[in-house]
Amino acid sequence: MRNLLLPIIVVLAGCAGEAVKPDYQAQEESIDEILSQPLAETEYAEQIRCLPTYSYDSVEILDNRHVVFKGTANKLWLNRLRTRCTGLRRNDTLKFDVRNSQLCSLDSFQAISLNISGVTRTSATCSLGNFTPITREQLDGVKAALESGQK
């Protein structure tokens, strides 16, 4: 009986470890697949290197690697950061180093959050990637892919 329980415990322990650690490669592949879906011809655009600051109203942090810029007329741009941004959290405020009234790939930013005691916390300095125009449906798919990888 003891000999049968040991393999079961080892298998269960292995499954628990996989559930805790997200599979980032699988997340990125899911996001690549979502973004590869063709857009309507009126919405199609290549990745862009720079985004004028007047073209977006808000920024949503999805995780420490993906940020969405939300513009007027329901326009959305997904930005995959150059690397993971240490300390970046969903409810942070982003402080961009803006030049020439636009944000560009390789521009840097920091995430800032203020806690109850009034102490501010900042993330590492992070670097933007290219901006990819996406639809609301694609954004929902990206969010679902990221959430499934975190469970």
C-alpha cells in the first residue's frame, strides 16, 4: 500500500507546482495567435513605432509585460514591453519620459503607486515596445490568455 501512495503523492506535487508557475511561453503563443487573426480592412494597420500622446486617453496595465493604450473612437493599441517590467502592477500609475509629444518604442517609463501611509513605490525603469492596433475582441482574448496562464 505504501508503494502505491508514493507515486500518487509525487504526481500530485508535480501538478501543484505547474499550477502555481504560469507558463509564459504558452501565454505569448496564445497572444501571438490572437493578434494574427485578420482585422477588418478598415481596422488593419501594421505595428507602429510611435504613438502621439493626443491619440490615447488612458493606459491599462494587463501584466508586467503587456500594456494597452486606449484612444478615442474605441481605438486600442497593445504594447508588449521590451522585457518584463519588475514591480509593474495593474493599479499603478505610469510616468512616461515623453519627447516630441509622442511615445515611441524604446522610450522608458516607471510605474508609481501610493500606499495608504503616503509612501510611494516605483517599479524598475521599463522600456516600451512597438504599438499593435487591436480590436476590443482581441483585447478580450489577450486578457483571457493572460488570466488562464496565471491560474
